[in-house]
Amino acid sequence: MSAHGGLLLLAAQVSPGQKLLLTNKLTQKKLECWVVYLGPAHPHKSDVGIAFAGPTPDFWHIMP
């Protein structure tokens, strides 16, 4: 995870360029992001790289 996005393990099928609404379960903060990478598939899940529109260090509570 970084201020610019992160790598998630998702069960949902997504496509590069797809817009997602990500919710931080701890803070309930919502933020739009885009799928920028599709990695190897695991059983019933895939690695998905996401990017925010701009630096958002407070979403993950990461200091710049």
C-alpha cells in the first residue's frame, strides 16, 4: 500500500482501467481508484493493482 494506490487480492473480476470505489473498513473513508495492473490468478482470486487519482496518504494512514 502507498499514497498512490496498492495491490489487492480480489475475488471480483475486474478489467484494466475499470473504476472502483474502495472503502477503508477501519475509517469508512471511500475513495475512487482505477485498476492499473492484473497479476497472477490464485484460486478464486487475483492480484489487482489500483491507483488513486492523486497522492492520498491519509487513506491508508501512511505518512508522506
